Amino acid sequence: MKSSELGLSAMYRILKKSGAERVSDESADELRRIVEDIATEIAKNAVDMSKHAKRKTVKAEDVKLASKPFVK
């Protein structure tokens, strides 16, 4: 199993703040996996955007633009 970049306790808090009375270990772990997958995709797209702009630095605007397909 690969190591996670995000803490499991944060996933419990997010689910609780979203209205869950009880949170299973499996649901918190699945949320973490999904959030990491989405974050990785956004990060890759942001890096591509900064390279396209001939920059080495990824800026907030790159991340905002890369996250558009995932955010309402």
C-alpha cells in the first residue's frame, strides 16, 4: 500500500463538518484516496500550465485554472 500525503483525521473532520453523525474508517480512507487523486491531477495540470508559460514556479493562478473542471 502506498503512503498517503493527507492525514486520515482530516478526512474524518471533513465528513463530520459535512453533517455525518458517524464516520466509518473505510469512508474516511476512500475520501482520502479520492481527494489525493483529484489533487494530483490538479497539480499535474498546474505544472503543465506553468511550463507552457515558460515559468519554473507554479503560481496560484495555475492551480485555480487547473482546478476549474473539479470545482463548481
